[in-house]
Amino acid sequence: MSGRVWKFGDDVNTDVLAPGIYIKLPIDELASHCLEAVEPNFASSVAEGDIVVGGKNFGMGSSREQAAQVLKELGVAAVIAPSFGGIFYRNAFNLGLPAIVSDDIGKIDDKHELKIDLKTGGIQNMTTGTELTGEAIPDNLLALVEAGGLVPYLEIKLNKK
């Protein structure tokens, strides 16, 4: 997969991703407020296939799955960060959104173009020509991404029996 980078700092929390004041709105309306507290134009400018790069502890905070769901709704292809809030990390995969752990985010800037190999964790910065390292996604989580999330994965598994 490849896409354009939207870079954010440390401790981006679930309230910034899916603001509580809008949490009862339909997902497309909630998504229109994603990250507006730190980047007001994000939701209206992000494009299908773009990649979010966060700092340490991306997705910390409450257990709301909408934090990952709004990114998926907006077309974000993957999230890269040195560490994730544990519940966000699992919710991302449950929704089919790859979350890649990488300590090389300092070599990535906003609007760079990246190419990611989910199986190896390899990240190529197409803008600078730099090869970066990320953790490979475990096979069980990669299967969720390939199926489009946990529910589609289970539907496939159950229909095979």
C-alpha cells in the first residue's frame, strides 16, 4: 500500500479522533470532526489511501471504537506510530485498519509519500528514498486487515464450515 502522510504528535487521544460531543451522530458525520482540534482541515482534505503518522501513544484514552472507525470511514489506509493506546490498536485491527509500530517516524514528514509492506513492516519513504523499519503485522492480525475487519473475517470463517 502507498499514500500521502498526515503527521501528528504524541498522545493523540480518542477524544481528538472521535470527539465525544459528536459521538451519537452517524459515523460519516462524526468522521467530519476527526482530528479537528489539532488539524481543522483534516477530515475535509484527507484522501482515500492516505496514511496517518502519529507520535508516541497514538489513540490513548477511552475505549470508543469510533476513534479507529472514523479514520477508516475517511479512507485512511494505515496508521504508523512508535506506540499505540492498547484498545485503539486492537480496535483498529478489528475494523481492518492496519496499525504499524515504528520508531522511524522522525524520518517522515507531513505530506511525504510512503509505501508500506504490511507483511514485513518495511516502510519506504518515496519522497526521500529512505528505507524505514516497522514491525511486521502478525499473521492473525493481517488476516483481519485482509478480510476488512473482524466481522467480515468471522463471516468468512463461519461460511467455510
